[in-house]
Amino acid sequence: VFYRSLHGAMSSELLLPIYENKNPSRWGTWKRRLSDISHSSDWLAVILGPAISVPFATCYAALICSDASLRSHFPMVLQQVMWTQMLGSIIALFIGQFVTTTNLDPLTAILFGQLARKVARLQMGESQETILSNVMLLMPFISLCLGLALYVVGKLKLAMMLRFIPYTVVAGFLAGSGILILQESLSLAAGMELWDLLRQSLVSFTNLAGASNLTGNWAQVILSITFSALLEFVREWHTFSTPLVMVGAVGLSMTLDNFSNGTLPPRSWFLDFPDPVSWWEPFERVRDGFHQSYEKTAVADLEFMGGFVVIMTVSWSINTLAVAKLVPLRPGLERCDEQDEIRSLGVTNALLGSCGGLCSMQSFKIPMIMRSVRSGPNWPYFNVVMNVLLFLCSPQSIVQTVPRFLFAGTVVRLACDLINEWLLDARRRVSAEEWLVLLATALAVVINVTLGILFGLFCTLAWFAFEYMNVTGIAHESTLSESRSRVERSEAEHALLKKHGGSTLILWLNGYFFFGLACQVIDQIREKIKSSKASVVILDFASVPAIDASGVCALAELTQELRDRRKVRCIFSGMARRLKKSLEGAAQHQQGHLFLDMFPDLDKAVEFCEVGILKGLPMQKRPSFGKRISKIDSLNCISEVAPFLIERGNEPDGGIWHHLLQNELDYLDPDMVTVNILRDLSGEAHEKEDGEVLFRHGSAARELIVILDGAVDVTHPSGPGANSPRGRATVKGSDITEVPETRARRARVGAVFGAVEYASGSFDRDQNVYVGANLSCTGKAVGALEVLIIDFNNLWQAEVKEPRLAIVLRTWLSRLASMALMASLHQDPLSHLHCREMRQQATHFAVV
């Protein structure tokens, strides 16, 4: 024990802290960093980086110089590409959120190649030096504009808008880009345009001598495809599989060259590389471009620049979202800010363009390979060193040693990946019709990138409109004979509504009304009105989020047509604020004064029609009232509509307590002791003003309330209207309106509130008061209201003193609960289960 206590004392914290140098010297920092690098695999970037970047750079320059007027200047363009890779790798050390470098996009090379061919065609009489200077200046200028566009997109957080671009357009664009890259890379391997090769092969099919001249071209195409398939086959084996295969192919080519004395492979299989250029010559060409005239190509250059900037901004913004999932973040960063990364990419391209470089994006292939060899965050420094050496030393030896099909095969692999992922695999992710739209977009992109994207958007919108025709229209129909409002009515009134309600047609509409769909729905409404011979039609727009201008005008014309020609009254319900204002504006421009009947929800519209029917019937046609019994609903409201106030008007409280408890009084309290106690507790009637709140949802019930005269609107926040597609909370002035609490019913004379909450309550000994359960609804007075109120605490004390009161009240509530359970098993017009079930069917139909 003594040893342990001594050991614990000796191992306690030091009285004086050990001195730590929090500001180490710069030499110490670099020494520690070099030590970390020596124990990691970051140095492998010296091998793996050029193994990927050099083939892409060479192929990039070759695609730009695919035109005959620039083919002899391939070394000059390649030197500009190498400058871009060197400068981009340096910028990537300081800008961006990823541990990566920059890489050239083959799609931009294809687009720049199209620019070069366009400039050469427009300046046909000019020298090759002039055309080269124009192209080498235009490419950095376009890169600068692209960088500014990306910066604005990231700064203003506009990349979120890209998520509204349909999948078929995005996938079609990427698949079309893959086809373009595949076509150009195979043309690079063949040494001529692929379509020219096919045409000449068909023409010389009968001429053996001509066909033999094309054998070498086809051999390069086949070898590039074979080399691409080999890369795909071995890349899953090991991290170094792809570089080793490329090195092996180069070694095999050099071996054949040595053993055949330079005859195999033929020199036509290699890129033409005249005398190497100095590293400063591309800058001289860019400088010469400022002194050239652009009058002939100004319009074409601006058109190309606009399309290029839009296409690459969208493409690279989408690519940034993918890079965030594949490339590791810099040390110290927990998550990637996509908008900030797009802005950083814009800064990178703006710097590259202003320094004479070409547009570049983040590389994800090199970081993925470096991560697989467990490298640290310092490998980009080694990559910078190699890029500087490649820029200063001419890559002539590499280009003259490696056949074209090896460069082309590397890019073919990338093109096949795009086609496989976004075209072939997409067949299993989307429907057959959408895949056809995707395929059409991809083929259109191959013909013209800008027009292809617009064509894809048009086809997608057209297919969306055609597909939505099946779910837009009349979701359900009914009449006032079958559907009721939530206002409490007697059985006699329900009988009258069932008999005379067939002339009122109710139509539940669903979906977006736009273009020709609106006219189609209007025609369906006309047919329904004609077949039903209705005099009143209620159109419910609760499930219609939006209507375009053509639909609004068609609705206004329909309303006027029904009023003037067919004498049919049209009523609108559940319409959003913006749609309501648009329809009112369209109605004002109709001939004559067009008044619109509009209600916030279907319940109010149905109530309006019910009142109109009941008021229009003579009193002698109404049947006499029979015996009534109380009912309880899901909101714990006990309702009873009966003329007991007239029958028992000589009693002080109108005989309401005797009427509500008559079944229990006959055998539990024939002496009416319970009725007398309740009369004493309620006292005189209380008067409430219009709109006054009697009780609120969620608050603890403390009073028993009985309606003597007037009505109460019972609302609930989780009613059917809360599931409206427009939601509940809204911004003032917007399309979405603030939907009030949904009315569950309108309770009238004889309704009792708080009885169920009283039975579920308990006595609070701390406050010495009886507290009921929380209320499940809110009650507001409608017009002048007269109620009886009994405090829970007084009622509980009366129960304690008089057991018969407790027995009668508890038995009454038990009977009501059992009746509510039985009412839920069949369609009862008083409980509104039938109307509610029809609404649920309409909602289910809309969802399907």
C-alpha cells in the first residue's frame, strides 16, 4: 500500500511545466516535413503522376492540332499544354480544398479542336503562323472567361440551380461527351478523321491496292481499342497495374524499333514532332496574337466562347460534386464546401488564362492512385517538380517513342467509362422511355454540344408533359347527396340534402395544369357537368400546386360559359393565393361582370351549398324530428342536434341535462338528483361574442362547456388540410398561402366539450385542484353564442358528495365511447365517415 501511494505521488503532474517552443524555426518545420516525407510513399508521385498526365497532355495537344493547318505546330501547342500542367499544379498547392493537382479535360480539347478548325476555315487565306497565333491567344482568353464564370457561380451559390437540370440531360451530355472523346481518340489513333477512314474504306473495298494503304490506320484503331481493354482488365489487379502496362507497351515498342532497325513500328504510327521548341516560344505566339485582326472570326469566336463557357461551367460544377466524394480533403478540413470549391476552381482557371495557360479542372485519378498507395498530403510537391522538368525539357523523346495508339488507348478508356456509366448502366436506372430521351440527347450532343443540351431539355420537358397527362385531371367526383360538410346537422337535414343534393357536383382536381393539359382538364369538366346535369359545380384545387397562364384563362372562360350558356354556378375552393389572384385578374377581362365564388377549403364551399339548398326548401316539406341520442367523435366532442329547447322550454336550462342523460336517468337516477346538481353547478348561461375562443388545442381542460344557442367551429391542426401539398407555414405575398387550422366540424346546439377530458383527468394535490386531460381541438364562437359552463373542480367535489352523480356521468361517457366505436364500423352521415373516406380515396388516387 505504501509503495502504491508513493508511486501515485511520484507519477502526479509536475509542479513546473516543461518548456515547449510553440514557434519553431522555419528550418525545424521543413526538417520535420522532410522526415515525414521520407517515411511515406509521397515520392511515388514522381512515377505515377507523369504516367497519367503526360499521355493526357500529348493526346490533348494532338486533338487541338487535328486540323491540317495546325498539325505541323503540334510541338508548340504541346509546350503550351505542359506550361498549363506545371502552372496548374503549382496553383493547386495553395488554392482549393483537396489534396490534388490539376488535369486537362479531353472534352475541352475536342472543343478547342473545333475552334481551331473554325478559325482555319474562316482565315483560309492567312498563313499558318497567323492561325496558330489566333488559336493560342483565344484558348487562354476563353479559359479566363470560364474562370470568371465559375467564380461567379460559386460566389453567388448558383450551383444549387444545377440540381434542377433533369437527369436525362446530364447523363445524355456526359454520354455524348464520351462518344465525342471516343470518336476523336480513335481518329487520333488512325491518323485521320474516323468518318473519312470509313468512307475511304467503303470506296476502296473493291480496290485491293487502295485497301492495303488503309491497313495501317485500321491496325492503329484496333490496337488502341485492345490497349484500352487491357487497361480495363488489369486496373483492378494492383495500383501499379496501369502504369506497368503502359511502361511495358512503350518498352515493347522500343524493342521492336531496335530489332527492326527503325522499320517496326512504322514511323507513320507516331505523332509528327519536328525540331523541339524552346519553353518561351508559346508566349511569343500568344504575344503575336494580340497584333492580329479578328474581324473575320469575331462573331464565330464570341458564339463559340459563349457556348464553351456555359457547357464547361455546368459540366465542371457537376464534376466538383463528384470530386468531393473521391478526393481527400486537406489536413484540418472536416467537410467540403462545394460552392467554395467551385469558386476556387474559377480562380485557378482565371489565373491560368491570364498567364497564357489553358482551362483545367481538379484531377481525381492521380489522387485516387496516390491514396491507394497510402501516400500523405505532400505528394503534390513531387508532382510539381516533375511538371517543371517536363516543361523545361522537351517531351520529344516520349512522343517519338510512343505510338499514337498508346496515347489514344488511354483516352479511349476514359471515353468508354463515360459511355458505360451514363448510357449503358443508365438503362437499368431509368425507364425505357426516359432512356430513349437520354440516348437522343447523347446523339445530339455528338452533332453539336450546345444544341444537344437544348434538344435534351426540350425532349425532357415534352416527355414530362406527356407523362403527366396520365396523373393530371379529375381525381374523384361526387355530389352533395354523398358528401357533406363538417357542420353538425340533424337527420332530417341530411335526408333533405341526400334528396336534393344531386344537382351539386363536386370535383377533386389533381396535378399541375400547364400547356395543353389545362385545356384537357377543362374538357373533362364540361363532360362531367353535361352528363350529370348539375346546376352547381364545386372545383377543389387543394391538390393543384400550379396553373400556367393558359390554364387560368381557360378557367375564366369556362366560368363565363357555364354562367351564360348553361346557367351553371361554378365555385372554387382550396386555391393558392397566387392562383386566386391570377384567376381574379383573368375574370376582370372577360365580357361583362364575372363574379367568382371562392372559398379557402372544400368544407366551406360544401357548407355554402348546403345552406343554399336548405334555405330554398319550403318548411312544410321538412319531416318531423324523432328521438335523438348523443354521439361522440374523434375530437372528444359530444354532439346532439335536436329541438329539445323548444320541447322543454319551460325548464330553466331548456332541459338540456335531462335530454343528454335521459337513457341513464331512467334506471340510475329516476329522481333527477343528477339533473338538479348540474343545474346548480352551471348556473346562468354565459354569452360569448363572435370569434371568441372557448378552448385551445393542447391546453389542459378545466371546464365543461355545453352549447345552448349558436354554433362553435371546432378546428384541429393535424386535420386533412395539414397535408396540403403547399404546406401550412408560408411567406407573405408568395404563392403559398398560410392555411388556417382545418375545421373538423361545426358544433351546434346540444354539443358538449370537456366531458371526456374530465373523465380522463386527475386531482392535482399540489395545487389542490382537479385538472382534466389536454384538449385535442380548438373551439371558436360563430356569431352570438350562449353556453353553460361548469368548473371541473366544482364538479369533482359534487361527485365526491353525491355518488349518483358520479355513476350517471361515468356510465354516460362509457355509452358514448362504445357508440363511437360502433359508428366507425359503418358509414354514418352524422359522423362524416363517408365524406372523410371519399377524401382519402381521392388523395390515394392522386398519390398513385
